[in-house]
Amino acid sequence: MASQVLLQALFSPIQCPPSKLCFTSSCTASTFGSRNLPLISTSISRRCSPLIAKPSFVVRADSNSDAVSASDNVDENPEASDNVDEVPETEGEQILDSASEVEESKPPRQTRVKLGDVMGILHKRAIAASDEVRTTPDLRTGDIVEIRLEVPENKRRLSIYKGIVISRQNAGIHTTIRVRRIIAGTGVEIVFPIYSPNIKEIKVVKHRKVRQARLYYLKDKLPRFSTFK
Amino acid sequence: MAATFASRCSRVGRSLFGGLSNNSPGLFTTSHEMTCNSYFSQQQRTFIQMRTVLKVVDNSGAKKVMCIRALAGKKGARLGDMIQASVKEAHPNGKVKKGAVVFAVVVRAAMPKGRCDGSEVKFDDNAVVLVDKQGQPIGTRVFGPVPHELRQKKHVKILTLAGHIA
């Protein structure tokens, strides 16, 4: 009775992470081990020790019935079925029934989002949302691209920008490319955020073989290397 | 004391040479281009301020002006701002003569100008169009590309004269 209550108290906080449970169980086990207590306490300490180790499913030859009955609960609580294995069979069957009642009422555990991943996930979602409106081709340095841009000031028609991609800066949703061209005798470099809703179309017209990731040397070379019809 | 001075000199010399050799293997390899190319090509372009020499891209007669005052902005003028300038070089028979003090609108700047949609634009040179005090251009033609930031700065006449809007 009291033993069953104690064991249920040990099983119900199975939801909390095993490390916490380990600590409490280890300190209770240490306090119990010092005194001379009945069999139930030593079985507690024996049962809780696999929690400290990795929770792998261990099947014992002597408790086959427990293993078979616990197999349907194995994906939710492998550590609970571990504990069930080592218990002597008489107590094990009683504990198994109460444990299975406790486990089936709990919903399956959701994967936790770690704090460091949040921005990455938000960027991916934003990029997916922008891809639904307009697909963005894979742009690399050295591509000669043609961009059609809608400018809110110049509302009448789309502006067309052509040029060579001289760099690409990856920053999630604000991934930008720098496009260079000689317009009317003067070199112009424009940075475009490629997932911007203002950009109506990006098309890769040609590709030039380059061996750098950033073609900043084009500023110093002859204008004919940055001229595109 | 002479010994410490000599050691300090040698230390300075070594750090200088170390700096030179670190910065550019290009410093010694590129011969036909400017030697300081690869180190100084990453320079940070800043505002147009006093003593900045700019190119004139209209047919008002001037060729080069030097900025004597950036009329808006504490640190200097940017793309689309108006400046006061002194004509340093002019065509022989033009509307403005050398030494005249004029107003001008910056139409091309080497400093990148950000736009509200997250894009940036920058040109390879600094260029102005001469205007009068009200902002109306003196010349009748504008050469080269101009950005459409001028529309927001209410220099619509320059935009209409321009051949190409960047």
C-alpha cells in the first residue's frame, strides 16, 4: 500500500527529464542505503540506476512477460519499461498496470526548439513564403543577370537592371547580390535583396567563369569587362 | 639611449614592412595597374565635403568644381543633396566661368545610398549638375545615369533631362 504509493510517486514524474529524476532518486537511494530497510527500498535503488545510464531498452530472460506487455509503451517511455524489467514479477505486474495508465493519458512529447535555432527557422519560413510568390533562381558570383524591379516611386513600368553578379552575401531573408554594369559611361553597382517583393523577376542570362567569390577587381579593370548589352 | 632609439626604429621598420607584406601580395605582383591597388581598393567611400572635386555632367560650361559647402548634412553631402561649389575648370565659352561660385546637385556619388526597400546604389565617380539657387538646372542636357532619388528630393527637371535613370 505504502510501497505502491511510493512507487507511483516515483513513476508519475517520469515526464520530467531523466537527469532530474536521477538526482532525486540517487539522493533518496543514498539515504535509504545507509539504513537497514526492507526489500522494497533496495528494489527502488536497483530500478533507478538505469536512469543514470543511457535509457536503452534492456530485455531480461526472467521477466519476459513484462517485456512483452511493455512493448506497446516502449516508444513513449523506454526508461519506464527498463524499470519494469528489473522489478520482481509480482510487484512488476501491479506496477505495470498503474504505469501504463499513467503513460497513456500523457500526449506524445513534442520536439523542443532550441533557442539558438529560432532565427534560422524564422528565416527559412520567410524564404519559403517569398518562394510562393516568386521563385528565386540559384544566383552565384559571375552570373550575368537581368532583374525586373518595381519601384514604388517610378510606378509606371518595371525598371530593368542587367549586369554581372560580383558578390553574394547570405543573410537569410536579406540575402543580397551586388550587380555591376557600365551604364552610359559610368560604372554602377546596385545591391539587391533577392527575396524582396519589389523584384518581379530575376533571370540568369549568361555565366562568366570566374575564380573568385567577390569580383571587386572589376572596378579597377577596363570598362569593357563590365559592359553588357 | 641611442641603442633604444635604434631598436625602436628597427621595430617600427619591421612592423611597417610586415604590414606591407601582409596586406598585398598584389603589391608586388601587379605592375601595370597602380601598385597600391589591392590594398586601397577596399576604401570606405564617405561624404562629399569641403575640397571635394567633382565632375560636372551637364552642358553649363564647367568641367570640374570643388565643393566649398555641403548645404545639408553635418558630415557632408550625399547623393541628391545640394552643395555650393567653386568652378575650378571650365570650357572656354560656356555659361559659367572659372572661379565662379555656383550651386550644384550631386547626381552621382561613390558612397552607397540606401533605398527604403533594402537595396543600395553606388556609382564609380562623383558628379554634379549645376543649378541656380532655386534648384533649376543651368544647363540643358545631362550626361550619364542619374538615380531616381532625385525625384524624392524634388529635382524633377534634372530627371527629365537625364538620358538614363539608374
